Amino acid sequence: MKSRLRVAFLASIILNLLLAGVIFGRLPQQFYGSSPERGRFRAEVEKLPEPARSRFREKIDEFRRSGLREQIREAREETIRLLSADPFDEQAYDRQVRKINDLRMQMSNRMAENVREIVRDLPVDQRNAVAELLKRPPVN
């Protein structure tokens, strides 16, 4: 019974990690990431009127210099390493999962702050342009 409970607990943690990755991973890729949509995103930023365009570029560059994406990548690699270690250290794995979730939350919070700073003093038409930029493209 105890081994079944461990397996169920481990499966639950893995599923939660995957779900959190899907939820928190999609917006950062669209906003700051290096996904295939990056070129589209950069092109859309260039269509924004000034000063929104320069603010956006500045915030994206500032975010990239912060190294937060690199920290998340490193934490994921460590989590994967822990999954394959023998013996499996559940506590270390749980700490890494929490670390990844905390880093993703920091990323989401930073993005929200950046958007707020970008649009803070913009007129309505420029805020609308930024809002359009942040919409997800239609799925083909």
C-alpha cells in the first residue's frame, strides 16, 4: 500500500508540474521568449507608436538581462537530473519543483509589472495597440 501511495504522490507532483508549466510557460514565451512566434512578436512591437515601442523594447531587454529565464532552465535541468538519480530523493525533487514554481511566479509578476509600466502614461489608443499585441494569434 505504501508503494502505491508513493507512486500516486509522485504522479500527482509530475502532473502538477506539467500543468504549471503549461499555464505559466505559455505567456512568458509569447511575451519574452524565443519561440517561433518571436519574430512575429518583434514585428508587432515595431508597429507600436512611440513611446510604447521604445518602452516595450527597453522592458524586454531589461528582462532578458535579468537572467530569470536562465534560472528557470537550470532549475528544470536539475529537476530532470533528480528524477533520474538513484536513489530518488523526493524531498530534493519537491524543493526543485517549488523553486521552479516560485521562479515562474516571479516571471509572471515581472511581466505584469512591465506591462503596467509600459502603458502607465500612454493614451488610450496606444494602450489598445499594446493590448492587441498581447493577444494570442489565432491557432491555425
